[in-house]
Amino acid sequence: MLSIFTYLSKHQFFIRQRVSHSKPRVAGYFGNTRESYRAIAIVISLCWIIANTAQAQPKPEQSREDKTETKHDSGWPEKLGPAEIQTGAGTIRLAFTAQLLATDLNKDMGKGKERDNSFEVEPRRIRWYLKSRFLDDRLKVELQINTVPKSLEILDFWGQYHLLDQVQIRLGQTKEPFTRYRQQSFSSSLLAEWANETQYFGADRQLGLMLHNSDAKPRFEYALAIFSGQNLRKSQAVEVANAIYCEKIPSASFLPRESSISVDEWHPEIELRVQHNSPDADPYNPSDAERTGFRHVESLSVAWDNVANLHTVGGRDIDRAVGQEATRDMMLRLSPEVLLKAYGLSVIANFYLGVSRMTQSAENDLAMLGVVAETAYRFDRFWEIAARFSRVDFSGELRRDAADRAAAIIDAEENDAAREALANQYRNAGVLKADQEVTLGLTVYVVGNDLKWQTDASWLRQYRESDDRDDYRARTQMQVGF
């Protein structure tokens, strides 16, 4: 197993998730991903070999994530799957989730400029999951890939062993355990997409080692992890570099690579989440489908990222070029949160604090404060309405650091054409003061989360140094999975 992790990491067999709204192109898609398919074939072959050589043993009780009911009391199905292969030694389970998203965006381009209108229809996600259990269900191997055209990417690839009832150990590329909110699947979200704060605070996938007890369905849950400090995807926790420092950050998982920016050398990022779950709370499904009495979940997440060695890009060190947030998370992230459910009503409240090392002074300072509040009411098994308020405020220290850094980079450039290009790139460095989202939505559950339709409307406001901007967005999304 370790050899495969090393093999994939060495050859960078990860391809980006599409984050732009350009139309997907299919030409050349398979030719550029031959090596990725070889890696996937290795994983499937390994699972098959284990399944046919390990000793067959009786299974213990399934974990919360895999133990699902397929029928409601009324007889209406709750799940479309799963598809499973049973062997004498274990189980190989295939799952799938796809989302087709249509977005109508009316964008504020600034004072004195005409507003921009755009309409896009795109396959937002096409995810395949291979989940295997062997050795009396003590060994778990999971592979998750995204197959959106031109965006083939391995998201999760990890192995996990059940040491004790309250100790499971996981090794590989997996989602960071920072916040309960991000541990829930995108497929169970109350609205069509994550809140805007996840673009700043994360969490996303990294390579690392994690101890946890979530498989035991505990009242008191924990996850303790050490990661490489390198965010392998350009999806979450990278927006500070883009919105504040005006840097477009390539992903270390792109194939072919978009930039010569090298992956950080090993530097430990340590994360801890402690959580209390009341009985029958179902902490990773925010909708109250059960519509029973009061249930609650309280959680506290902390992440600390040691500062890595510097790397260079075009003669500039990477911290001065793109800021600490470009290739790794903030130095410190803290998030208390609560989930409440009762009689169809669910309430989520998350609070965030982020500390970063400033690029110019090398001092640690408060960078951001954030909040996410979501609420939903499940009328019955089919209908639900939801609302969200999300806001991230950026400190004056962070904004001044971004502006000073941009000025230093521009002043150091001697070529007039290059200087003009840099001035255009960094014209908005440090300008954004706060990013706010207000969203109202409706969900129709046809077959639970496996077949549902979501639509929502949002007011998106950016508070800026001079002219605040207001965008308006409408989305509708169909989701199918098994």
C-alpha cells in the first residue's frame, strides 16, 4: 500500500478539478490521462488480489457511513444503491454521484461599468468511489476520482486499519478533519454548493496520517492528524491568494503541471477536531430527515501549520510571490461549531478565526474572521427549504501586507512592459475588506440524497476599499448517485 502512495505522489497522478466556467473540451481528454488510468488499474487490481487471498471472517457491525437503510417506513426507497461485490474475504463497493449545474450570474464589474450577465450549464461533479473492506472489516481502502471532462483527478486514496474500537488509523490522501461542516459530503449539502467561507478556510485534501474514532459512532468523537502542509487541490482554502494577494494558484495535482511552482518540502501541519454527538444526531447529514426530537452536535477544530522552507518562482521567493496561503494553509485556524436538529428543523452555526504569517514583516497576525449560519426545514420526506448567511472579514494587517507586497514586486521590475503587466495583475491587491453571501433555496428529495433537485438564489456582496460590489446569482442543480 505504501509503495502505491509513493508511486502516485512521485509521478503526480492527479489532474485538476475544473474551477473556471469555460466550456469543457473533450478532445484529447483520454490521451492526456493514460498514466492516471494506469494508476487506477493498479488500485483495482490490488483490491481484487486482497479479496481473493485474505482469509474470510465474519463481519462486525458496519460504520455509520456505510450502514444505510434502503427503504422508508412507507416503502419508498431512500437509496438507489449501492453496487457491491461480495467475496469470501470482504466487500468491494462501487458508488457514483453526478451533478448537473446551471448558473445565471449577474456580476457587478465596478463603478461606471456595465454589469456582466452570464449563463453556464456544466457537469459540476462526476464522482466515482471504490470502497473496499477486508480482513474482518478491519482494513478499508477507498478511492475517489472526479471524471469531469478535462478534469480527471484522484481526490481520495487512502487505506485505514481498525486498531481498537476507538482507534482507527488512516494513511494516504484524504480530506483534512478541519470542521464537521466540511466532513459532511457535498451530496448532502442543504444548498447547491458549499458556503463561500470554505474557499478561504478550507479544508481540502492533503497527504497525511490520521487517528480517529468516527467508525465507532461515538458520543465523543475525535480526529488527530498530521499532514504534509501541501493542499493538493485548487478547490478550497486558496481564495486568500486569489482575492487578497491577486495570485492565481496552480494545483500541485495538475497533469500536466500548469506552473513550475514546486511542491513544498515536508513541513508538518497538525490538526485536531473534538466533537460531541447526541444519540441519533447523524452529525454528517445536516437535513433533519428523521423529524424526531431534539438532537445536537458540538465541535471544535484546530489546525496549525509549521512554516515550510522557501521556494522560488521567477527569481522571487514563494512567500513574497504568492503569500503563505498560496501553497499551504494559514499558520493557525480555529473553528467552533454547532449543529441542532428538532422536528424537521436544522440549524448550523460555524465560527472561524485565521492567523497568517505576513509576507513582508514575517510576523504572525490575525488574517480573517468568518461565520456561516445555515438553517433548513424539512416539511416531509420530499420537500425542504433552506437559508444561509456567510461572511468572511479580512484584517487590516492582511490587506496592508498584500498591498505592500504588490508595490514591492512592481517596483522591483525594470522592464516597462512587464511592469505594466504586474500593475494590472495587482491592481486589486488588499482592496477586498469582506466577502458576504446570503442564499435562499429549495430542495426536492426524490430518492433521498441519491436523486434530488436543488435550486437557490443568492445575493453576493464584496465590501471593498472604494466601491462595494453586489452580484446576484441563481442556480439549479440535479443530483443523481448510488
